[in-house]
Amino acid sequence: MSDVRKRNAWNVVIDTAIFVAFVVATAPRFTGIALHEWLSIAFAAVIVIHLVVHWQWVITVGMGFIRRLGAAGRFSFVLNLLLFIAVTLLIYSGVAISRDVMPALGIDIRGAMAWRGLHRAFSNISVVLIGLHVALHWRWIVNLFRRQSRTMTK
Amino acid sequence: MKSILHGVIVLIVAATIAWSAQFALDQGKLGDLHFAEGRGPGLRIGGDGGGEGRRRGQGNVGELVGTLLEMTAITTVVVIGGKIRQARRRRSR
């Protein structure tokens, strides 16, 4: 397998893990609070890996945004920036109102009650932004899956 | 080594965003905000009403399905919208 294919295969695994973790984590009534919190911590770690893997894109598009970039590129960059801010605040507010993970780690956090409302608001905003993020990368996702399935059937 | 550095940069930016939000909250800039009980914007199916004081039950698939539906709806609308725009452009050429 070539390096590009290997990288793409890893991207598929990481991105699928992020998507599944996010969808499951947004349903605390389905998982229960403890699993919701631990899954969210894992989600935060994989988000950092996702950003590191796509670091070149962040730099290239970020620099292009300042210099010259098409409307689609600018929209994509702004959307991803907003998504990063929303997910960061979602995770932080989650940590601030944690009932299981933080006490289990011996960290006593008594976050303000306002974080609870903000956590829900950022969760709803993130759902919308991730939906848009997936839509913007839809062609890439479909092409990648087509290529992977073709190589598997060969 | 480079990847670790990039990861550290991501964490520093994230910590700055979180600290700014904490600062705003401490200053009372966010504390006066009121949020609707139980339901935010967007579609939520199932659930027990989501009251803040209520102990939430476990195993409710409705919430999970709701989030999936919400995301699917957004993605579908944007993808189809993009395809329509593309087709219009092609036709106008």
C-alpha cells in the first residue's frame, strides 16, 4: 500500500471514530453520564490527532485566507474555525460540569451552573457545524470510500 | 517531534479559548444568559423532557437517533444544494 493510501486509510479510521464518538456522546440519555463523559474525553484527544493530521491544510488555507483565497476556501476555513471554538467550549463546559470523570481523577471542579446551559448550547451548535463540515467534505468522503472499496475487491 | 509541537499548539489555542470563556463567565458576561430548559435549537426526538433537575434515564435511543437525523438533514440539504448549484452553473455555460 502506498504512503498516500495508508494515510487516507488512517484518516478514514480517525474521522469515523470522531463522528461515531460525537454522535454517541451527544446522547447522554442513551449512554448514561459516566460513559458520556469518558467518551467525550476520548473524543477531545482524537480531535487533537485530527488537527495534527490535517495541520498542513490549516497552515495552507490559513495563509491563503490572509493573502488570496476563493469564497469556498474562506467559507470552509471560517466554518472549521467556528467548529474548533464550539468544540473547545463544548469540551471545557463539559469538564466544568463533570460529575464522574473529574471526581474519579481526584479533581474537584465546581463549575458555575451557567456552564450547563452553555454546554447544551455548544452541543447544539456543534451538531449543526459538524453536519456542515461533513457536507463540505462529502465528495472527499465518497471518493475515499469508493477507492478503498475498489482496492478491497481487487 | 513536529506532530507533538502541532498538538501542543492546538492545546494552547484551545486553552486560550476556554480561558477567555471562563474569564467572561467570571466577569458576569455570560452568567445572565438564560437558556430554554430541555430543548436547544434543532431537532430532538424522544427523551424525558430534559429538565435540569431531573435524573436522566439511561438507554434512550431517541436522543441518538435525533442527533443523527439532524446531522443527516443538514448534510443532505447542503450536498443537494451544492449539486443543484453545480448543475445550474454547468447549464448556464
